[in-house]
Amino acid sequence: MAEIILASASPRRRELLEQIGITDYRVVPSEVDEASVCGASPAETAMLLARAKARAVAELEPAAVVIAADTVVVLDGTVLGKPSDRQEAAAMLAALGGREHTVITGFVVKGDKREVSDYALTRVVFRRITGAEIAAYLATGEADDKAGAYGIQGKAAIFVERIEGCYFNVVGLPVSALARVLAGFGVRLWWERTALPGGG
């Protein structure tokens, strides 16, 4: 089996890979300039970024199976990236409060002779958020490095009224969709590594 490489420094993506049984892998963050990539739609942008990251790392590690992903938060057709400062983060959270937005993660698995890409879309509805809650959340530092200025797996969970779609996609990796693609590359997940009853 080829070595598995995650082309991301995100601790959340590392946790999700390990959750589905991929523990023997290496992290090689890509050096792609995300600001230079823009597609015709938010989904296309996420896919193009994931593809660029996968290919950049695959050039350095051609024998490996490379996993790359990019997550975007979309409100009224506008992509909300990582906030540049706390003021921008506060504006993002205020805009998301009491509204529905969309989270899209494009992902790519690239091997020696194959490349498979896909994306997942999740709709998220926030309850109304007060200014005091926004200020308190920003003080935690969670918003600083996250698209849309929040992490659903952290303290911002209290803002989420409901979601439609894959929760893990909002965290940063749609593991169910990814698992199906990885199976086609011969990657064994947790259930294939577990001895079944009576299996000897």
C-alpha cells in the first residue's frame, strides 16, 4: 500500500482521518496561494483549491496517495474566508446570526495514475447571536483561523440551530464521501482493520 499524505496542517482534518482509522500517514502542507484561485462558483473554487493542493504535494511525493481539501463558507453567494482580524470576524458572525449559510468542502485523492475529486455541501442555520456573545466567542481565539470565523466543533456549537447534510463536512472533511473514494485506492479503514467475531 502506498504511503498516505494529508496535504493540510489542519488539526481538525487530522482528527477526522484518524477517526475513520487512518493513523499511519504523514502531513505535508501545500504552499498554494489560496487567494490566487477563484472558480465560477463557491463549489468550483473549493474543488480547484483542493486540486491545486493535491497536485502541489503530489509533485513532491509522486508515489504517495495524497488527500487534500478546502472548505468555504458561503452566505448569500459570497464566500467568507478566514477573517483577517477580530473586527472582520465580528462582522462575519453578525452576518451569520439568525441566517442560513452553506458550507462546501471540495476534496481530492490523488495517486500515481489516478485523481478523484468531489465535494459535499451542508446547510447550517445559526440562531440570533448577541453582540456580547460575539465578543466572548472572539476572545476564545477560535475564530481566528477558520473560514466564516467559527468552528462548529468548538464553542460556536451553541450558535447552531440546525444543519442539513454532513456535520463532518462543516468541521472540514466529509468523511463518508471521502471513505468511498479512499476505498477505490485500496486504503483500509477502521472496520477493515478490526477482527470480526469468528473471523479467526
